[in-house]
Amino acid sequence: MPADTFRLLILPDCHVPYHDPKAWACALAVARGAHPDGCVQLGDFGSFDSVSRYKHDPRLVLPLEEEVAGCNASLDELDLALKTGGCARGNRWFLEGNHERRIDDYILDRAPEARFAVDWRDMLHLDRRGWQTRPYKESLVFGEARISHDFGRAGVNAARATLLDVGQNTIFGHTHRLQVMYQGTQAGKRHVGATLGWLGDMEKITYRHRDLLRRDSQLGFGWAHFLASGEFWLQAVPIVGGRCIVDGVVYSA
């Protein structure tokens, strides 16, 4: 790639503090060593299972205070890795996912009058950290890409279905799958739809059969080069055995 491209690190669902330690360490190694110019977190950074509407075994779920503390500890690690890699504070975007929405829904269900006083962004100190945020079900428009936590699709055909729904380049998380789908003709405009895996710990997911999780979930993230025109080249980066390859370099946990 030309030296004048903007390198964007795209991190999908982490589900902190129930994240995969090796996958997270691998992503941090890329943040330090691949020198991204910007970073987008696709949402569901925190899992917030303690305030979920779904039933969870209390033996497997941490209290909200500890979940928030875990998120801040992991954000401290990410902030330091991005700083070390040269990523400017103004080039960091944090998208709200359905798991961050759990905080708002919990308050609205139990104490709507206190909604103004409770905000997950404040819990994670995102303003102080220099992260720009986008609400759930809104897109970050970056060059010719529309980036969001999800566009309403999941399942085995999520990347293609979302690409057809939106009709533009789409990059999203949510599905825990790693898929890239191109649509277009050789002579015409090409569009890409991509869902970029996750960084969570499969062994801590209890709502789905373990064999189906092993089949469908893929540890990974995204890496893209953007030109000043807005055109971009996207790489879906699988993490296998705690290792990945970005721009020909092996990064390891």
C-alpha cells in the first residue's frame, strides 16, 4: 500500500471482562506494532451481563461494578497500546452496541427519572480518554465506508444481506462471524460488506450450544487502508492460536 494511506484498526465485540485473553493481547500487539492512524471499536466492548434482560447464572456473572472496572482496565491497555503505536487521540471512535444499551434499558426499566444521571460513556470515561462515540443504530461514515455495530442482520449470510440492504460499503460486528462479501461488476462500482468476528471468550457464553459457537464464532478484527479519496482496502484478520498477520507481519499474544 502507498505510504499516504490512512491505516484503520477495527476492533469488534470484545465482551470485556469476559474476553479472550490471547486474542485481546494479539489485538493490542497490532495496536502497538502496526502503527494504526485510527481505531474504531465496533460496539459490545463491555458485556454488562449483570444488567441483561436475559437470565444469567449469578455464579458466572460479575457484579456491574466489577464489569465496569474490567472495561476501564482493558481500555487503559488499549489507550496505551494506541499511544505507543502513534494513533492520535482524535482518531479514535467508539460505537455503541446492544450490550452498551443494556445500561440504558436497565435504568429505563427501573428508574427512568435517573436516566439523565447514568451514562455508560461516563462510566468508561470516554471523553477524557479522547474517544468519539456514535449511538446504537447509527453509522460512523468513514471515507466510503459506513461502520456500525450492526445493521439488523445476523446469521450465515449477514455480510451479503447487509450489503444488499444498505447498498453501500458496510463494516460491522455483532455476529461474531468473520465474513467479507464483495458485490459489483468488473467494470462498475464495487461495494464490500464485512462482519469482523469478535474478541470474546467462547467458554463464557452460555446462551448457545457450544458446538455451534465453535462452528460459527471467529476470533479476529479488521484492518483497512483508506486513500484520501475515501476508497479503501479492507482485510479481515483472523486470530489463530493467539497469532495474526497484518501487512505481512506476524503479531502474537
